[in-house]
Amino acid sequence: MGTKDAEDIPDFVQLFGCCHGGPDRRYKVVETAIEITAPEHPILRAVKPVTVQEEFYFKLKIPPQAQQHVPLVKAMIDGEAQTVAYAWDRPDGGRSFGFTGLHYHKNWEHESYRRLMAQAVLWSLHRDVPATGGDRLNDIESRGGSRVCRDGRPRDSPRTTDVRGWQSDMGVASGIQGTG
């Protein structure tokens, strides 16, 4: 969602629908409740406000033809509600979703955080998001809860290195598996 060089901003915004780049980019680490601003949007089905500690980028740049640009989530930063997640139906028929968070793994423990990301992937791919939200994507009970890593060890145990040499300390997050 960002670029440091100001000359890249127009192209970046045309593709992704938003940008936090350039010499005037702003970010801050805050503990705040995220506010759902477009509850009717499919990405936000069954997503509830949640308090997170996060590094959010804000004062985002949006494309000039932003008719289909939808702010989804806002966070209070310096006393002002700032857009930190958005959806964009691009003029070319594609879809873009952006979220300026995802800096701290601890936030994956919140169901609404996982749901936001999983449903954004579905929506971006022009897939249906179930009317009650992506419950199947967020069912981690059968996997032992979010305190268990994908290799089955307790989340608080030491990191492991897999055959690719990647270290993993990330728990099972809503059926989306990744490495830390």
C-alpha cells in the first residue's frame, strides 16, 4: 500500500486504489478500537469493532476517479478518525482492497481481524462472501485455538525452522496458513 518515492504514487494509486507514500506519508503506533464505516459491504459481514495495538498508516491518497472507492475501517489517530482499510471496484473491472495494519501478529487472535482479511480476499477475487460472514474460514476451534501453531506445538514454545529455512511462530489464523 505504500511507496517511498513520490514519483511512483500516481501509478501505484491507479492499481491499488490508495497509497500512503511520498514525503508526506504518516504513520503511528496506537492502541485503538477500529470502527466499521461501511457495514453493508460484503467484506465487513459479521466483522465487529475490536481494539488493537497497531501501526497504522493514514492520510491516504486515493485516485481522482474514486466513485467506487469505499472506506471500510477507520481508527482514531491523534483524535481524528482515519481510514485504514478500503475497498475499490476499479474501472477495469478488478477489485482492490487495502489495509494499512497487519504489523503485529498478536492482532490475528481477534476473530474480526482474521475475518476482515479472509473476506477481503474472497471479495477481491469476485467470490461470494456468505451472508453471515466467512464462518468456515474463521473456525479455528477444531484446530486447537489460536494459541497453537500450524505444526501443532503450543504458540509459546520456541520457534522452529522448516525445510525451506523459514522460521515459524505464527498460529493457525482462520484457515489461512503462513509463515512468520
